[in-house]
Amino acid sequence: MKEFEKPLRRLEPGAFGYAVKRLFLGKPLITAQLTHERLSNTTALGVLSPDAISSSAYGTEQILVELLPYAGLAAFSLVLPITGVILVILVLVAASYRQVVTAYTRAGGSYVVARENFGPRVAQVAAAALLIDYVVTVAVQTSAGTVAVVSAIPALGPYSLEITIGVVILLCYANLRGLREAGRPFAIPTYLFSALMIAMIVTGLIKAITTGLPAYDPAHLSGAVPVRQGDGLVAGATVLVLLRAFANGGSSLTGVEAISNTVSAFRSPRGPNARKVLLTMAVILGFLVGGVSLLAYFTHATPYTSGYPSVVSQEARAVFGAGGFGHAMFAAIQTATALILYTGANTSFNGFPFLASFVASDRFLPRQLTTRGHRLVFSNGILALTVLAVALLLFSGGTVTALVPFYAIGVFTGFAMAGYGMTKHHLRLRERGWRFKLTVNLAAGVLSTVVVGIFAIAKFTEGAWLVVVVFPVLVFVLIRLNREYRAEAAVLERITRANPTRYARHQAFVLVNTIDLAVLEALRYGSSLRPDKITAVHFVIDAQAAERLRARWEEFGMKTGLRLIDVPDRRIVRAAYTLVQTATEDERTGITVLLPRRSYAPLLGRLLHDRTADRIARVVSRIPQAAATIVPYDVQTRIRTAMPHLPEERVTSAVERLLTRLGTSPGPAPAPRLRPGTEVSIDGRLEELALSEEDTRGPVLTARLGGHATTVVLEFRDAHPDLEPGQLLRVTGRVSEGEPPVLRDPAYRILETAHPEENPGGA
């Protein structure tokens, strides 16, 4: 049996994958480095407003896309009253959200408002709306940003979809590396775009009043959207057309809720500061939307079927002319437009993962979304957002016009939930002036619901059907996941006694189909459990194989008894269930079933080997008094060790050498030896906590403290302090013998908490 026990050179599990991750994402960050910058009002306006303010770049254009084929040149007159209605809705929505940021200074926006006032199940309507909104925002903002680029460089037009997808992937990669939005660089595009657009609008209006602006002739523009000949105000502009144009223009209001999603990112007092920034953002957005529509009225800037050149780019040329200054301003406006649109898309890479983690912590989404990754970001949420956004771009062709029908349903549903939630809030509290506040919020909620209905009906055949179908399905899935989590918790938390049951007898079965290193490892582990009896069990489905196993068992002189059980119907899982159920007929006997698991290569392993151990464990675990444990044995590591010429081994070594040359190769510093009996003071981070079984003096709280210089074990016997893993401590005490060294009942001081305040939905 010695041949089974040859020493093997062990490779660190996951070394290759970890090396690649470090190479692409950089050095991992520890939880203590999770910090959130508090934003001044000036920085917050620039960081949190690009999604909303940038929508002025395409809102008016989307109104004209619907009107021109039916209303002809009258579209440029109709765009003004439609824009006016949109601005009225903006006033109501902004007034409603000003109350939201005052009453709810936590992050979460309409989701938190709905959850606090209607309960978590109804709040999933808001959650679904916001999640859809974030996905579509990435697609729309990046597509519109690419339009700005190709409007300046038409040669890139045929590659618009590829450019857009490339930008989404680049944003994903940057955010996986831990890109932070809370900083002045992210505020620059907002201020640059706003300043240039205001300059264009003011200059254009002055010229329109004084010297006049040049006007385009939509009927003779090659590639422009079809234009109905004649005014067509009565004949062409039907109610449905007007509603569709209004629905398209509603995309101008996307992003208004962004500040309510990130209130906790503001400096104190958070509520008043958020109100000021929200008001400023709404004024800028309203001015830009109204100004772009006015310039469209004067210049007859016309959308193109290809999406470029954009209406804003045509207005810039009409306002500033074709001279050197005009070309410079045109280039500056297109650059600023692309920057703010791409920055607006990046806000979703911050908001979606935080919201998803928030909803997952309420147990309505998979809990994997609450886990921070290599660089302290919610990597699973970022990857999910990227996949969904790219899929939507491929499905729609990546044009803004095709994406708008997906957009406003989620946006205005969020507005409606916030309005209704605040209405319920005022009805409950009835604070000073509550009737007026209730009226504002109820009006915002009702009007937003009407807009959702208009979108669902008027844009149904243009793509809104997908959101109309997906939205209720998503809400159902969220609630169904929560029901599953609650059912699991109800079973797992049903604790009748504080301590585990102790059986009079403990019997262990090790299920074997051969004799190899994996089986020996399982037998060793079973012996370490110190059962009253341990038995190896083989289910016989091949008599000759069973006989060979029995012979080898005797040949190796195995001390553990081998039991052969005939299974004529070859249903091994059922046979295991029957064996354990029979053994547990005595209520005083506890059964442990050990199943050797041989781990192979991830892909080939699934193709070449079945998962019988998993199925047996799942069935056995249903039996009271029984527990199933899978004992893993990494065969793939042994293969790589025994055959170092394999390509994967060479690749791993090459990556490790590269990381060493880059100076990023991990490796803890050797720990100095602390002499027993000396008094020491050590700073370190609390890595583990464990409460041992009682000794003569009672239970012992054991903690493992890791630092840059050494690792020590802390033992608290006289009193158990309230500590948490992850805390940074300074401990002082006398060193006792041990490996690593032990400090018993040391004095300590907490230098840093374990969980810095988080900001769901924040910057």
C-alpha cells in the first residue's frame, strides 16, 4: 500500500486562474480598503447628472423621428408643445423626488420608497423597473455616444454597432478593475457638455431673433427620414402619432431618479444637499431640452435613418457656421456629447450592481450578487449587466431609435412607484403641509402611469412588447426566488435546541467502487471522526468487479470491514437510501455517509465522469439522523504534478514568471519568531474567530490575528470580547508557546472596523 502514499508536489489550487486574474485586473484589494467618498454639491452635480442631462442630446430627435413621416414640416411646430408637456412632467417628477431625497437619505431611490411603504413584494415592481432601466441605459447611452462620434467622423458610421459593443466591454473591464465614479474627473464631461450646449442655444436664439438662422430642407436631404409633403397637420398628425412622438420624447427624462439612488453619497446634511443638486439638475435639463427643440424649430434639423449626423450636430453647424471657429465649436460639442453619453452609461455599471446586491440582500435575487470580487466591486452584477446590454444591442441593431421603446417603460414605472410610495408616506405621517406634498406625488405617480400606458400601447409593435412581456415575468421571478429562499430559511433556522443532538452511537459508511488514493483519503477522514463503527460499502452491479475489489481489499490488508450489497436493478442512489434508512431505525444511532469525490479537469471531467456522489448525498441528507459528506480528492493536480510537461503547467509557470517581473507576485513575508515569555504589542487584522468546546474553565474564544510581520493566535478565557473578523486590532500581551505563537487574554484596541459603511446604488 506504500505505492499509494508517495509524496506529491502540490500546486496551489486555482493558481493559474488567480494569476490570470491578477494580470488583467491588478492586485486584489482587501475589505478594509472599501471606502466611499462623500461628494460636495458641485462634484455630485457633475458625477450624478450625466445620465439625465445627456438625454437632451437625443430626446428632441426622437420626437421628430415619429412626426416627420406623418406631419411633414408641421412636425417642427408640433415639437414645441410636445416638449412643453414633457417639461411639465419633469417639474412634477423633480418635485416628487425632492421629497424622496428628504424623507429617505439612504441609497435605493424608488425601490426603498416602495419597500418601506408597500412591503418588499410590491417593491419588486420598482426593482424590476430599475434593473431594466439600468440595462437599457447602457445600451442607449453608448449608442447615442457613438452617434456623436460618427456624426463628427462619418467614415466610422458602418462600424457603429461594433464601436458601441466595444465601449460597453471597455466600461465593463474598467469597472471590474475598480473604476470609481466619485471624483472630479467624472464631473468634467457634465460641465463641459452643459456649458457648450448652453452657449449653442443662447447664440442660436440670439441669431434667430436678430439675423436669422439658416434652415435645412428636409425634403432634399439624402438619407433623412421620410418627410410627408405638405403641412399634414390635420391629415397626418393623428392622435396615435402624437402619442408615439410624446412617448419618444419621454426618453428626455431618463436619469432624473439618479440622485435619489445615491443620496448617501452626499455630505451632511444629505437631504438638503441632494434637494439643491436635484433642482439644479432639473433646471439644466429643462433648459437644454427646451433649447434643442427651439433650435430644431428654427433650423429644421432633420433626423437621418442611419442615426447620423444627429440633430444636435446639425444645429451646431447651423449656429456656428462653417468657418474655423465653427469647426472648432462643432468638434468640441461632438466630443463633449460623446463623453457625457459614455459617462452616463458608466453610471449604470455602478448603480446596477449596487441595486442588485441590495435586492439580493432582501433575498429576491441570487445571493451571489451580494459578493464583492477581486477589486471590491460587485463583479457578478457588472458581468450580468454587460451580457444583458450587449444582448440588447445585438437584438436591436444598436440604434437609438430602436432602443427608445425599451427605455421609458422602466423609467416611468420607477417614477410612478416613487410617487405612489411617497403618497402612502404622507398619508401615514401627515406631517406639516402633507396635503400639498401628497397632491404633487400623486399627480407625478398618475401621470407617470399614463406615460407607461402610452408607451405600452403606442410603441408596442416597435419593441415595447418585449418589455411588456419581460417586466411581469421578471417581477414573478424575483418573488419566486424570494419564496424559495424563505422556504430554505424556514427549514434551516428551525432550531429546537441550542446544542447539536448527541447520539448514543455513531456509525460511518464509506461508499467505495474501487481502492485508490481517493478511497484511502475518505477512510482516513472517517477514522478521524472516531465513530463507534466504520464500514466500507460497495454496491454490486458487476459481480466480477466486486470480486476484484474484495481481492484487492484483502491483498492490501485493509483493516476496515468491506460490505458488499447486491443491487440487481442498478439503482445505486435508491440502494444507498435504503441502507441508511435501515441503519437509522434505532433513534439513538447517528449515521455519517462519506463519498469519495475525484476532481478532474473542469470540462473533460464532466464529460468523462458522472456525478453519482452528488445524487447520493442529496438523497441521504433527507433522512433524519443522517449526514452525507463528500470527501474531495484533486486528481487533476496529481496529473499535473506527475506530468509536468503538460501545456497548462508551462502556461502557469510563464504567468507566474511574468507576474514576478511585473512586481505583482504574491507572497507573504516570513514571520519572525516571537520568544515565549516576552511582552509584545502587535497590530494585525482579525482573520478568524472560533468558539471551542468547553474545557474545565468554560468555553474558549480563539482568534487568529494576521499582520504584515507575523501571525498570532489570541485566546480569551476569562471574558469573551465582542470582536468581528476583518477588524484591525492592536493587541498587547505575553507570548506563550505555540505555532503560531499564542497570546492569552491580551489587552486590545480596535483600530479599524470590519465593515465600512456601504452605499447601495451610490457612487
